[in-house]
Amino acid sequence: MSLPPPTCVLVLRFSAVGDVLLTAGVLTALKRAWPNTRIVYVTKLGLVPLVADHPAVDAVVGLAPGESLGAFRARLKHQAPDAVLDLHDKLRSQWLRLTVGAARKAVWHKRPFWAGLCARLGLSRYRATSLIAERYHDAVEQLVGAKVEPGPLSYHPNEASRGRVAALLAEFKLDSSTPVIGMAPGSMWETKRWPPEHFAALARFARAQGYQVLLSGSQPEAVVTRAVAEASGAIDLAGRVSLADLGAFIERCRAFVANDSGPMHLARALGVPTLALFGSTDPGQFDFKGHALLYANLECSPCSLYGRRTCPKGHFRCMRELDDGRAQQALQRLLEGPARLPLVRG
Ligand code: SF4
């Protein structure tokens, strides 16, 4: 006999940008299964804007920097949850899941434990056998106790963000009739970065075809975007577009080019044709249907679950071998296709 739907479900995922974005399909699926259940998303305060406007989300509770877990749990209890979907499964979320007072719980499993441990220790390479979004969805069905139609990877910029982005582009006196190609050449980890000279060559190619090229990035990534801008004439917006407004910026782009990073997920979540560049990490975790992916698939790759500071082999061929000609062809194909693509699974 199936249980009645809960009154309130907490969805826990504290980091990182890409992982939070990839939970979008879960939220849609949960709302489909339990249309009258209040869905409360729980994440770090800085990531709240990534899910706050998702139509399935009723409220978001953000963990403030320095906030004690006891105080945070009290705030969660105030929501009176009777179900918890733990999409993080680390010490903090495990403790909250067990102590917040909800009778119904489900947990996702990122990868088989031993395979993950061996990959972290550098003993073996880990290649995903399913999408992260599919494993998130398995946890939804476990919680609901029935098959549920999966939701897509989606993102929903709000009007305030759109207004701020329009004001920023007006400040740069951009020609609104010329289509924009966005590029995010940064990434937190060095081995996930296609070298700036390659991004610059692709930006010059796009500009020669009549596109405006705008570069996005966080303030720490400005050193990379500046190098690309100086070598290509692209416009550098690093540090000028907040995480909250990044979706509203990307949705203005005719196509987007990015490393394995949060902006790459955001672009696909908006259906913006995306060229993704992968080196030391595994693209098999994500759905690129309709988009473009460049991956050298070397003997040594993927060498990392998340990325590294330096190439352990010293040659960094996984990224250096993604040559300019292939990237130009891939971008050209995207530009010859539809301006918006159907949403992918995740
Ligand atoms: S070249 Fe191989 S070892 Fe070096 S960063 Fe890339 S995947 Fe890792």
C-alpha cells in the first residue's frame, strides 16, 4: 500500500554550482508526483538564486556562512518537514537528514563507493555508467515509492536579473542587433581549462563571422578572461555578472562555449546551443544531446573526479589536443542549427 504524499519535503544539496543546477529535473519530477506537497530547497546561502525561481520550489533555506548546524537545523524544523531527499550525502546533510524529524527519507548515490575511493586515491579511473541526473532521479522514485516521469535540466531567470543584465550590456554600448556568443573560459580547477589561447582563437573566428563575443567569469577568473580578451578583441565581463544574473546573461547568447563548469550546465539548462570542452573529467556524467562536446578521450583521462591543479603526466594533452579547427567546426554546426535546443535530461 502506498503512503500518502508528505506535507513538506526538504531537498538537500549544498554545493557546488553545477551539482545544484543538475537537481532541476528532480524538482520538476517531485512536483509531478506530489503536486500539493511543499518543496523546500536547502543549500548554501550563496547558491540560493540558482533554485529560487524554479517553478516547483516553494521556498529555499540558505545556510549562512558561519551559521551553526544546530541553529540551521532549528530553522529547517520550523518548516515542519515530513520527508527529506538528501542529494548530497555528506556528513552535514546526513546529520540533518537523520535529526530534522522527518519520517520519510531517501538518499542519492553518486557512484559506487569503492570505485569512487579508488579514483580519489588515483588507483583507477572512474567512468560514469549513468548520468548524475538519472541517479538523482532514482532517489526521487525511492522517496515517492513509485515510478515518476523525469524532469528536464531547466533554469528560470527572473525579470530583475534580466533587467540588470540589460543595463550592463547597455553600459558596454553593445549593438543589440548583432548576435552574441558567450564564452566562459574559466573553471575552478586548472586541468578543466582549455588554454586561453585556444579560447582566443575561437573568439577571433566567431568575431570574423560577425558575432559579438562576450566573456563571463568570476573575479578570480579575470586573469583568464583578460588574456582571452586581449588576444581576441572579445568583451570581458568577468566580475560584472553575478551568479544570480548569469542565467539571464547566457539566455541572451546565440551559443555558449565553456569548460566543464557551472556555466556549461546553465547554458544547457536554458537550451542555449553549447560547446563543452572536457579534459581531465568525465563527460559521460552529462547529457549533450543536440549540443557539442570536444573530448580527447586519452588513455589517461579522466584522471580526476573534480579536476586538478596540475596535470599529473605533465603534458596536459587532454586539453591541448582539442585543436582550434575542431572547435571552430563544432561551433559552426551549432550556429547553423536552431537558436534554442530541446532541454536535456541533465
Ligand atoms: S593529460 Fe591526462 S593526466 Fe593530464 S590532466 Fe589530462 S587527463 Fe589528467
